[in-house]
Amino acid sequence: MPRRKPASNKQRKAELQLKRARKRADAQPDGAQLSSHHSKPSPSAQPAVVSARRLQSAFLKLSPDLLEQSKVLSARLPLPRPLLSHVAIWPVNSDRIDAEKEDEMRTQMSCMKRPKWRYEMTKKEVEKNEEGLFAKWIAKTDQTVDDWVHAAEERRVQLADTAVEETMPPSPSIFERNLEVWRQLWRVTELSQILLILLDSRCPLLHFPPSLSAYLSSVSARLILVLTKVDISGHVRASTWAQYLTAKFPGVRVVMVESYMQKASDPDDGGGNVQGRPQYKPHIPETFKSRLIQAMKEIHAEMLQPPERIRHDEAKVKKWKPRVKLSVDWDAVMTAKPRMHIQREDAPLARQNDEQEGDEYVEPEYLTVGLIGQPNVGKSSLLNALFGMTKARASKTPGKTKHFQTLFWTADIRLVDCPGLVMPNLVPLEMQVLGGVLPIARMPAIPLCIAHAARLLPLESILGLTHPSQVEPEAEDKRTWREGKKKDEKKKELLWTAMDVLTAYADKKGWVTAKAGRPDVNRAGNAILRMLAEGRIKWAFWPPDTEPAVVEDTTSRGIWIPADIGDSDPSHSDDEEPEEQTRDSEEDGNENERVVGEWGDTKAASRFALLQVDEEDNGNDEGD
């Protein structure tokens, strides 16, 4: 058999370029084969992977000036200690600019709505129309955010000129910039007859901005506000938030849920701990589950009744037919065995009305319940808890779910899980990071975020840190003292800064940089932010209308919920840094070869460069 001629350098280079092109889906998988042993197409070139890559969340690139200023000021500005009790109450406004002006600017922001379309339009015509209007929506929303940041910077400069305490530079507010992700939201809201709006009970208003509220007011589906992560915020604060939301949004039901329980220590049950860290499994207590089902049952009953505007017209009432399934076996829901079907629709969906008149009535086959919310709010976790098993992929990394998924709860009810997307709002980036909305692994503004968190929680006390100035040996006092005189034993008061917190935590963990051997503050900041977002450090805000007397006992604690309520050392077993995503990125199509810099592509020339978010590799994912 003749020996195969070795490939030249030029051929090998061409083969490598083609292989990379296929991996990026820039080349067809069924094109020319690299060689006889490369006949199988790359997994990353499969349609599902290519489609998932299109759904990578995209955000605004942060300016280098913001990153540099926040880094310098985090080492200079002292943290306010002790914390005042009012910081535990959710701020309605950012306190950057005049409150009335900020409210006016916030009303100018909106969620991207689906443009009108006609059945005779082709798919290409529909998409082109959507892309054109989306570009205008992006420009308008960017302008509002820019005006907000610019006004805040002007006020900051004025305060600095009048010798008022210096503050951190104002950061922008981040929102979803990928049209494909918005299309997923449109499809879910058009399919659903009942919408579960999931809100993190630690800060519900962060996850239910006015832009989302206004968008949902235009859809035909009925709403239920679902407060998640009650096991973190505690039933007292969650109940207070439920009362506040019920009063703020009359006519909208509010329910609370928990989605996890700790595994038993019995080895037959998988063990309760792995490497010192507790393990959890999907679970929702029967009380919470029954309340959620009861709320859906009541709404379904209401949807079977004619609307108020035609109830006094017998002729119209006779012709009126509900647009929901007439009969639902609610008793079967509590013990339902799930079936899942991942639906990835690209064609336009027909809009649904609340009611239909005439002889064209066709009873829907299912009652469709949609789940929407921002990333990491707990949508996939709730689905897993309802079914008692892992049916939707949950992850600590925000935005794990990429396509909307259809799960059949019973023969009568189907659930539609929408990918999480960051809604437009005038909320500082650092608050979005604290709430777990943005991915921490790609967050470059670590000092800014830690400075914000340390103004709400006493991080140095929570983590048991020693001030960096006390780690170094005290300089020897070589002064002489006359007999009868005493040394001045007064010690200088320790003032903590955000950089002191980062340095102290890195020293505690023994994390140093590879080259210079300095404390690895970036690694320390990532670890602290993960503990805050994941709930290992428990915290929660009180509603805006909370009386000061209610939070007086939280003085010096801020939004922190102490560990003695049922938590362990939050930094325990955190010595291992999460590895980069490898296996999961290949399975879900989340490889991001174009990401070169932090929060932006170095190839992008415009100010509004997009971020392609990487995933973290989490063996025991607890969020979504």
C-alpha cells in the first residue's frame, strides 16, 4: 500500500482554518472534508449548537476610564462604618440625580416589543423589519442610559468641587442587546395564557422594572408574581415584599416558593456534603406548591368568565367563547409526571386574543403557562422543583437557558420556560451584579462591585477578615521615655476600604498572583461576589415603604442576614476557583472564541461593542 504523502505546512494551515471556520459555523459541516480521518463533522457545527451560539447574551462594553477610576477610588475611599439602618431598605431611586428627573427618564425606557406583521409576509421580511426597529430601540435606550450617566457625572463633579465627600464614578445600566433573546420572550408571551413572573425575593423590584411591567400590560396573558429564593431572604422579609407587591399591583396574585432542599447525610441518598459544601436537590414544599397551583386554578376560572365589557349584553355573551382549555384536572397536577419537549420555533406565531366570537371557535388543547424573568432568578430551578427532578438545566451562571422549552406538566397543562434576559432599567451595574443578574466570571469592575456591596453589608465582619495594616509587623518604637511617663497607647482607628476587603480576603485564602506574588484581589473579588449572588452570604432588602422602626435592629448589619439564623461559614470550601467551561460549553454551544478582552470584543470599534458571555463550570449548580 503506497505511503501517504505528508501534508505541507500550507495544507495543514488551510485544514486548521477550515476546522476553525466549521467550529464557528462559518463553514458548512457538509463541505469539503479535511481528510479521511476528519470525515465526521465537528459537534460545534451542528444546527442546535449554532442556534444556541446565536442566543449568547450581549451587553455594553465598560469604558476603561470607569474601570481605572473605580480601582483607584476603591483603595482610597473609606467605607461607612457602622452601617446605618436605612441602607437595608430598597432604594426607589439611585440617588445619583434628582428623583423626579430619574423617574421621568425611567418611564422613557421600554422592553423591545414585537413589530406588527402580516401572514402574507415572508420570514425574511419579518426578520428584516424586526432588525430595523430593534436598532432604533437600542439607540433610544442607549441614549437614555447615557443621559442618566452623564447627569450623574455632572452632579458628582459639582459635589467634588464643593469639598463634599468623593464618590465612585457612575456606572451604566446593562440590558440585553441580542435580538434573538428578545424573540424568545415574544414567543413565550404569545404562546402563554398565564405568565409566572419570577422575582428574587431578596430584591424583587430589581427583577420587575417599569419597562417589564409596561410590556406585560400589553399582552393577553394573566400574571402571577412568584417570589423565589425565600429560603435565602427568610419568610419575614419575603412576606413583607408579598404584601408590598400586592398593594403596588392590585389584581395581580403574589405567591412565594422555595426550590431546593439539602440532601440528607444518608450515603444511600447521595450524601449531604461534597468537599465540605452542602448539596441540594430540587424540591418545593407542598404548601408552596399548592398555593401556586391554587393561584393558577383561580385565574383559569376567571378566564372562563366573559369579560366585564360584555357581561350585560346577552347576545354577545352567547356568542363569546373562552380562549383557554375549558376543563383542567387540577387534582392531577400535584402528582404529575412530567414530559419535556424543547421547542425552537423560527416562524412567526399567531397572536392570541382573550376571547373569540362566532363559529370559528376551537378549544385549545392545553392550558399554557409561561415562566419569564431575568437571569439567575430561578426559573429552571422552579421547574425542576415542581417536577421533583432535573428537567431544565440550572446553573449558577446567569443565562444558562438558551431556548424556550416546553414541558408538559399534565395532559392539560404545558409549561414554557423562557430564557432569562436583562430588562432595561436605570439601576447601576454594581446592583445588577449583586442581584446575580450579570455573569460574574466576565465582570472586570470587581472593585466597583465590592465597594457597593461593602456599603450594604459589613463584609469584613461576615468573612472574619483582619485589616491588612495589622498583618505587617508593627514598627519598633525607638523613642526613650522619662521615668513616670507612659507611652501613648491609643491606636489609630482602622478604616476599611473596598481594596482592604479584597486584600484581606486574598491573604486569608492565601491567594497570590503568579508573577509578582501580591494578593490576588481579582480572585478574591470574584469569590466574594459569587457568595453574595449564590446566597452563601444571606442578604435581602426590605420594601421601600418599610417603617424605620422595623429595621432598627439591623443597624450595623445592613442587608446582611447573619449566619446564626441557619447558615454556615460562607467562605468554607471556597478554596477552589471554578474552572473555565469546557464540557458544558461544547454540549450547549457556548464556546466563545471571539471574547478577547473583559466585557467586550477587541475587534469591535464602536462604543457599544457587544459582550459574548462565557459560562462557568459548576459541577453542582444551584441557580439558573
